[in-house]
Amino acid sequence: MQEFSLIPKICMIETCRDFLEQFQVGQKDVIITTKFLYETYFKDFELESQFMFQDQYGVGEPTEEMIASMYESMKEMNYSRIIAVGGGSVIDISKIFVLKNIFPLVDLFDKKIPATKEKELIIVPTTCGTGSEVTNISIVNLTSVGSKKGLAIPELFPEYAVLIPEFVEKLPLSVFATSSIDALVHAVESFLSPKATAYSELFSREAIQKILTAYRNIKEEGLESRGKYIKDILIASNMAGIAFGNAGCAAVHAMSYPLGGKYHVPHGESNYVMFTEVLKYYYRKNSKGKIVILNEMIAKLLSCSTENVYAALEELLNTLLPKKRLSDYGVQKQELEEFTNIVMTQQQRLMANNYVFLDKKDIYSIYRSLY
């Protein structure tokens, strides 16, 4: 049986002021965000809501320690609704906090703790990549087991996903690049997934088209022109989120997690390290399946031949984010076996969505070629 669902209501609101008014933000709300976003967008409003700044509890992507510290502070607050305003870290943490019992986190992520939702959730993304505002997935770096893990349960769906272009208009280039490349990977992996449906493919295709068209324009007009295309990419990111929320991500994400978890590489960047190499490997293993349609689609968008499609794609992405080798991050050759074992033992949720079956030897071979 094939399924497609779109749970949260999606709203497009131009400004922060309009959002606060239309959602009647008040004293029973906790806004989880960062100090910078508070100072930039919320400080001048006379809000009765409570604030929690994620970056005061640690930097980088969510960890067990960060979540435990924030949870202790939140126990002192009286609230019924959580409003997540931020990037992937803020969103992933906020999703966990809608649940009643969350500790120990390892048990929650292994689904040994029953999930009971007790708070309403509104998500406002401030990057253009995670797509997490429309998914039921939370990713946390479980340092106790040495890797990031994902929890995907219906209780993590927000009630509302709110897109506010004002929040992404001035994204630094590095954040724009890593987050939007993440969105592109979401769109591509969900398109190739065996769980893809005619409906999820609509969102995958549109996201790929919007992102690559914007990238080509930015390459021609210069990096400072990216603000002109940010709204399109914000929408594309949301569409990619809808696609992978239904069809899933796969080996690119699975293989990126050990690198990101151990070496603290931004999520979109670690995905890009794996991206085209995984696609090449897929094509070598099955050059007659759905990847042919993907290659033709990308080749048309990039005005190149299908034979040159991966090189052209990499050249375009390199204008935004130069690709590095695993060794450039300090990865040691002997760690490739460790990374491979983590993927095979802890990321089967993602590996089940691969375009073709990949075994331990395949994963190690891809890592080795990227070293």
C-alpha cells in the first residue's frame, strides 16, 4: 500500500509582526529560538510569552546534554504551546519537548518509551533547508552511542508550519549554502526512494527545479544576488520536506551522520560530501531504473549531457560550497570502517529507502572513494 499525507497546516506570512498578531502569541507560549533571532526580530515587541535561547545551552546540533539542560529550565515554565523559531537544531529540540516523557533519550529514540504528546507545536523555519517544519522526524546526536539518530513518530508533527520570508532574507552565505543543499538532497533522495508515490514525486520534482534554477541564476548573477531567490528556495525546502516526510531519505543522510556527529560538520555540508558519489554508485549498480529519469531532469535544468550530469551538478554546487574530502575534516583512514559499522547498525531506518540495496562493502567503498 502506498501512502501520502500532509499533516501540518502550512501558512505563508510575510513578517514577524503579522505572525505574532495572527497567532495571538501570548503568556501561555514558550518561544524556543536563539539570542540573535530574539534581538533581531522579537525584542521590540511587548510580548508576554516566555523565551528560551537554544544557543545558551550549547552550540551546534542537538545533543543529549543540551536537551537535558534545556528541559530542566522548561520545567519551571507554565505553557501550553511551543513555538520553534530557528534552524534545524531549534526545530528538532522543540519537537522532543512536546512529549510527556523523554528520558533517557536513547530509549526514546529506540522507541522503548511510549510517546505521549501534551503540547501544541508551531514551527517557523529560519533557514531554507531542513524542511523539518512539515515532518514528524527529530534528529539528535546521541553521544552515548556515537552517532546521530532519528526519531520518526506521528506525535512529532507540528500543528502549523509557518513560512516567513523576512526570517531568511539575510541568511549568511554559509548557512544559505548548507541549508539549501540539504533541501536539494532531500528532494533527490525522496524522488529515488522506493517509498515514493506519484504525489511525493510532485513535490520532489518541483523542489529540484526551483533550487537548481535559483542556483544557476545565482552563479550567473553573483553570490550576492541570492536574496532575490530566497523565497523560492524557502518554498522549495518546504516542498522537499513534504516529499521526504512521506518517501524518506536514504544513504546520503545515513552516511553523513557519522561525519557530522564526530567532526561537527554542518548537516548540509556533510550531506554534500556524500551526495554525488552515492548517486554515481547507484547508477553503476542500476543504470536502467528511476535514476535515468532523475539524471535527465537534472541535465535539462543544467543544460548539460546526461553523461556529464554529476560533474555539472558538483561544479554548480561548488560555487556555493566547495566540496572537501573526508581527510580534510581530520578523518583517519581507520575510521572508515567505524563509520561503515555505524551506518549498517544504526541507520537502517534510512538505508531501507535506498534506490538500490547497499551492503557493508558498498558503504565502505563509497567512504574510501571520498577519503
